[in-house]
Amino acid sequence: MKVELNGNGSIRRFECGGISLGLFIGNEVEGGPTNVYLRRHTATSEWTPLLGPSSPTQFETQPTNGALAGFGSWQGIDYSIALVLVEKPSAWFWQVRLENTTSTAQQVELTYAQDLALASYGAVRMNEFYVSQYIDHTPLKHASRGFVVASRQNQAADGRYPWSLIGSLRNGAAYATDALQFHGLMTRAGRGPAGMSGELPSRRLQHEHSMVVIRDAALRLEPKARADAGFFGMFRPDHRDATSDTDLAVVDEALALPEAKPAATERTPSASANKPTGTLFSSAPLLEALDLDADALRATFPLPWRHEERDERGTLLSFFHGADCHVVLRAKDLRVHRPHGHMLRTGRHVTPDETALTSTCWMTGVFHSMVTQGHVSINRFLSTVHSYLGLFRSHGQRVFVQLGNSWRLLDMPSAFEMAPDSCRWIYRHADGLIVVRAETRNDPQELVLSIEFSSGTPARCLISHHSALNGDDGSAPGAVRWRSAGHDVVLPSTPDNDVGRRFPNNASRSGRLETRVAAYAFGAMAARSR
């Protein structure tokens, strides 16, 4: 088995024998969908991730066995977490130890979320949604370990049908099989996963974000008491038959492995352990956009309107105006599974043209993405947005604005306007109005981004670009040339010191995300076809 880890303990890639177990690629600034969560039950449920830049965990490699181990403390609970891999049979274990350091009893529980592909890496990178639709998730009930979920890729990979089984080392009390069940639309709206503020459905859903989620049975920790818990996964490269109850024998096989026993990790991190480091993408809140009232809507989008869409209470959701403009309001986008987007293309030609630039814009603050020149599979500059549930916010081109002493990420706007050659985002917020426009130009062929502070105090902006450079994970060599305010700017294939700006303490990190800082009330950045 092969696991690539980011410095914050999150999973970047997870593979076994040429098969990608993970559905998405994690990155240094956000982590990834795979995580282990700790939840504490009080008057309200409180929780924290144990992996990634939002976690309080410090990570290091254990000198005794080479395992990745993390250590942290949260709400009076000290914990350690270790990832242990087994080559034969192919298996992995998340070992967690909890200790209640308070003087009162605590009721806690662990939840493991694993995005799952079970397909070749190339197939997954082409389309995660397509791969997800072919995975059969079958929940099984083990006599002593509770719920486990067996997953089989029904779209053969080189004539084989990869299969996995994931469960708890204690007792699985509930489960989910798709990120739509676990995250819902709350993550896209800037809140935490719905499955952490509420309960898991324990119902099979085979949708477009394949994810196995297992929730361990609750633990009551008495004062100063310790407990060992965790999760396991088993992988089979070829499972010819459909999953059945006979596969429960794999649970016993996994638990019989010596690695299933609690890992012997050191109780405290060494001085070389990676300290918890948040990033702007993990810590900066979304700019809270306000709804536009009737007068503001009429002033921004002149009458007459046509094809008005309203809900059962008469709330306006969308409409057309002018010759060819369509406007969608935040009230609509927050209630649909698939967010609104628009494709832009430069040039006036009818037949394919290798000089044409294309971009996909998304209502949720992705101002340009999948930026390509000519054939979309060859000359790609910016990455594709890989999830419509908000699992990643660093893909494509994003913008932060500094209001007071706090950076805010432009995400869901008050209104989103689509025209044949442009998109416009209207952000009405407590301190003013921000208008962002992405448009195409034809002579020369350019994609342009402009930001205007129509009211309120002008603010500094930070524009980030997740470069693809012909490969959607940013792994291909090369550089993208941009023009900003009349000057050429080259975005290299590896970050420089400027990217430290995305970390609150200005510390730079390895990764594939390039950022640039701009300070202006109105700015423009263009990608030009040369």
C-alpha cells in the first residue's frame, strides 16, 4: 500500500497496486475529505477533525515502527492517532487513544470518513462523479463489531473488480455511503459537515461523492481514564462476486492481524513534530453575503424581467433580463444539489481554434477554473473544480478580501449574472458592496477578472490560482504566463515565498497552490492567448 501524506497529517493520495483508493487528491492548504473526527456530547455536540490544517494535531514519524503518529489535546481530552499500513494482506488501521484529563466524565465518539474510488488513477482524475456511480456499497452487520461497509467497483479496472471493507475496531454504530449524506449542502454554505452536527442516516446511498463513513459507538470516559479505539480497512484487488454476508469473515481476518492491536506510540510529540498550522483556506471565514432587496435588484438588473422563478412562498429565485442575461439569487443556489456555473470562450470562430481560451465560472466564488487554450485535455492552466459539495475551496481562481484585520473568502454571492461573454458576482455585505466580473475579450483573446468596491472602504485582495499546468493535480512541469496591470507575471510550477501569505503566520509550505497578493480598489488580471 502507498499513502502520500501532507505535512498536516491529511491524505494526499492513497493507492494499492495501481488502484486509487482515495477519490480526491488532498493538498497542503485544505487537507482532503478523508478524516477522523472526535465528537463530545454535552448540551450541544462539539467536534474537531484530527487530520488536516483545521485540526489541533501535531504529527511526526514514530522512530520505532515508522508509522505516522499525531498528538493533540481538545476540550480536556488528550489523544494520539496513528496510521498503520499492512502490505500482505493489504490493510490499513487508524489507531486512536483517548484520555480524559478533566475531573468529570466525558461521553465521546469517533467518526471515520474515507472518500473511496477503487479505480485506476487516470480514470478517477478524468471524472470522480462517474467513478462513484459504479461503486456498490453494501452495509453488513458483524456480530461483535457492528456496522461495516463493503464497497465493490462494478466498472472493471483491467478486468478486475477492486473491493474494500471498512469498519470499527470497537463497534460501528452508524454509517453513510456518500458525502452528500455526511456533508450535505452545509459544507458548501461554509458550515461543518451535517453528519457531525447531527446523526448518520445508516442508509445506503450510491450517488456522486463515494464516501464510507463509520461512526464508532459512544465511549464514556471517566476522569483520568484512557481508552483505545480506531478503524480498519481491508483491500482486495479483485472481488468477482457481489458482496454478501460471507464477506464478514474479512472482518475477523483484519482483527486477527497484529497491527489491529493498539499502536505503541509515544505519549508526547518530540520537538521535531509538525505544529498545527492553519491556512487561509482552512481558517478564513466566508464573506457573508446579504440578500438584495427589491429596490437593489431593480437598480442592479434593470427592468423588464422575464421568466421569473419563485418558490411556494413567492420568494424570487431567478429571472432573465436584457437581451441575454440570466440572474440567479443565493436563495436558489443554496437549495439545489448542483451549483450554478457558466462556460466562457474567447473568439468569434464557429469551428475549433487552437488559440481560443475557455474557462468555467461557478456561482460559489470560483471566478475562473479549467482554463484551457485550444483542446481542453492538453493545454490546461487552472484546475477543475472537483466537488460541488464544497469539499475543496482552493481549486481554480479564488479571491480573499481583507476587511478590517480579517481575510474573508468570496464565495456565495447575493446574486450571480450570466451573459454569453461574461459573469458577474454581486456581494452585498454588512460594510459595502463588491462586484466581481469575469469576461472574455477577443482582440487579443483574453480572460479577464475585475474587482470593484462599489460602496464601502476599498480593501486589499489576495488572488490564488490552483495551477494545473497540463495535469489536474499540478504535477506537470512548466509555467503559466499571466498579465496583471500591463505587466507579465509568471506562475512557476513550484511555489515561492509569496505563497506563505496563505498561512496566517507567513510560513511557507510545499504544495501546488500559487498565490499572489494585490492591493487595489479595482484590479484586473488576464490570461492571454499568444
